[in-house]
Amino acid sequence: MLENLFIDSPLNGTLIELADVDDEIFSGGAAGKGVAIKNPDGKIFAPFGGKVAFIASPGVIGLKSFGGVELLIHVGLNTCKLVGETFKPHVAAGDIITRGQVLLTFDPLEISRAGFDATTPVVVTNPENFGDIVFNLGGQKIFVQRATREGFFFTLRNWLCYNLRGGVEYGIL
């Protein structure tokens, strides 16, 4: 039996379901299991002790906890095209981090002014190593159920049936 995973949000704002994000890669679960933060305040904190696995573009950071959790934080949607002073990393790839440490600051208003959505997906990229995942932000909690083989095929069958009829697409639970 896999242990459930509890993660405090690495930034402040409003916690929303990943399925509600206007980006198919994240909302469909291709990037991993997680949540997103709407109206972020502009600071990313380390949710656990570990290390910075990578910084891909100014607003994309990957973390790995000492317990093996791989977490991807992607500031905004399609913001890889932004350059300049919008993002300020405070760490580099390979740095050891401690819980609560500021990792990255950014300007959500600048992101909006540039025509992008500042909603920030936060996903566990190795969810198969854990049971259910609970994301916490203040009093808000979102439970992300572990995908089971049976759940995957049931959802895939429903997605194919509805999609073939031109209806709503369903994601994997």
C-alpha cells in the first residue's frame, strides 16, 4: 500500500483543481497530478527540504524532496515566452533547499499585462510512487486521487464514448 502524500502549497493565492486550468497538458494530467494557484502573490517558497532539480525557463522550477517527491512549479500559462524582470530566481539548479525558503519571485501583474494568465500549476511528476495526494493552502485543501488501472480504463472508455459523440472530455482521476 502506497502512503498518501501531503504537500503545502509553495505559493499563496486561491487553490483550484488542475482540471480547471486552461492548458491541456496540465488539466489533462500529462504533466503529473496536482493543483493550480489562481491569483498568486508572486513568491514561491520551498514546500519541503530537498534540492532544486532544474530551472527550465525563468518561471519553471523542478524540485526533489529528500523523501523522493518530484514537484514541478510552472508560473503562469504559456509564460515561457516572457523575458526580462518578470521572474527573479533566488536559487540555482542543484541547490539544497529548506522548507519555507524563497525560491523565486515574480510579478503577477506584469504577467497579466503581457497578456498571459498567472495561474500557476503545481504538480507531482512521479505520482505513481504515492497514494492519494493532498494539497494544502491555508484552510483550503484539494485531494487528488491516485489513478488506478481500473479507473484509467473506465475513464478512457468514457472519454472515448463522449468524445466520439462530440461531448465533454474527461480526465484521469
